[in-house]
Amino acid sequence: MDVDIARIQLLSHTLEERAGAPMVERVLERSGLDKTDITPPATRYSAHKEALFVRHACDAVGDITFGAHAGLGFRSSSSVTAYISKYSRDLKQVIDNTARFHHIIDPALAFHLRVSGNSASLEIDWKDPSFSRYHRRTEFLLFGAIARMRALTQTQLYPIEMRFQHEVGRQAAGFEKIGGFPVTFGAERLEIILSLESLDIPVPTYDPSLRAHLLEYGDRLLAERRFPKQQTQAQVQGLITRSMPGEIIRAEEAAHQLGLSPRTLARRLADEGTSYREVVEDLRCDLAQTFIKNGMNLSEISYSLGYSDQAAFSTAFKRWTGQAPSVFRKRVEHPQNLA
């Protein structure tokens, strides 16, 4: 699954300004990338590696708000969706058109606009739920969406509220300070709440003839492009993530929800080089480290990951990482430069 290189170029530039070029090279390497992957003639790169870059960049500077800060610097892109937005009439048309063609630029996400009462909600859903574990990338994308709205309307637009499903504990205030608007964590949905008036903000570069031409081109791209079928492992990760907090769905129930027999599920995972237990352990290990960086206490993490008590979680964490959760937390709170 590939995405436009404009975002990684922004991320690497922001990191270079903050920590220097050598740090960018080290973070690229940790993410499985190098300079040739994100410079012309390259136009697209792995969405998974983008998620890793944002994560490792946050770790490198010891600041989980780095991705959100970088997102607010997002101004332009050369994608067809960006040009359709540029020539749209107003913000509502921007959102409607982007929702229609967003699969071209980021197949992991889908969103739609829901208008009700005296506000509007830009609701985001995971088409590939395995990406929901990458909290830093999610923050980067939503803050980037606000930046794009501001750039297109040439106004200092402020949403009523931005809502994330994950928790960041005491770090929440930092995100509000960066955005200048309310940011809620631990919400039921991933969404951006806008005023009804903001939907009518005009786009100064509106051009109906160019927009009509680009809409036709976008439809052709959607019809011609073949999008890869989601792997069974990614589907299972999505089911596990949605069963949290406090419960880990059993393999038999996961198979049932996917319309498979337990034996078929096991075989498909084996064909992808893994097993249900390994998927659960990998996801737990990854989320545990993210939750600690998010500032959650160990009892909350233990519950969220479906452990009977904190001791059981601590034992598992030490098996995964070779260190106790408390030791890992101290390392996070006193970050060292990447080796």
C-alpha cells in the first residue's frame, strides 16, 4: 500500500529543522527507507514505512506531538485529489470530493461528512484497521487535514473539536496547545467537528471547468487502478483492535466474523508466515510500547491489552523486550539519541 511522497518530504524537512540532517538519515534507516525513496523521480512510497517514520521521529526528539506539529505544516500536494480540491467551490465541496477520491492517495482510510444539528462531522474510518495501531501517524494525518483546509480556503480555520480514539494521558494538553482548538482522546469515533458556517467558506482558486475535467480524470483512475486485497493478518489485527480495551477476541470468534472456519483462518495466516497467537503477541507488544509513550499508567495498559492483572502484563512485556515496563518508561522519559 503506497502513498504520495509529499507527506514524507514534509516530515523529513520538519525533523531536519528540529534535529539536523544526520537524525533524518537515522530515522529513515530505522523506517526501512533512504533518501532515494523520498526524492524525485520517486512519487510514492510505503504507507507502513510512513507510519514507522512518524513513530521513530517522535522517539528521536522525545516528543509525541512531533507528528501533529509536522501535520500543521502541510500545505500542498501534487496528487489528483489535491488539484480537485484546489478548484472546488467551497470547503464542503472540497471534503465531498476528497472523500470520493481519497482511496487513490491513502487506501488505509475512508471518510465522509455527516451534517446534523448545528455542526458537521468529518468521520474517519479505517479501511485497513491494522493502521489504527500507529497513533502518531493518525495524529499527523488529522492535523494535516486541518492544515490543508486552511491552505485551500486561505483562512485560519479552527475546528470545534478533534477527536481520537486512542489515549495519551497527560500529554493531551500538548496537542491542544499546538492546534489552538479542543482535542479529545479516548473518544468513540475518529473525527473532526466543524461548524456549519465553515462548510460555506469559499476556495479562492475555484475553477468549475478545471474541476469538471479533473473529476472525470479521477473517476478514470478509480476505475483503472487495482487495489491490493487486504491480507488476512491485517483483517485479524483490525478485529483484535476493535475488541479492545479489556478483551482480546478469540481465534474462533475472529474466524466466525471473517466468515471462515478456524482451520481456514489458521491456514491463511500460516500462508502469510504467522499464526493467530503471533498476531496477538505482536499487536500487544507494539501497543504496549505506544501506550507507555502515550503516558498511560501500567494498570490501564494491562486492562486495555486484556491481561488479568499488571503482573501478567509485566511478565509478557519483559519477554517481548527484555526489560520491565518501568525501565522502558524511564528510557522514554529520558530519551537518548538514536544509535
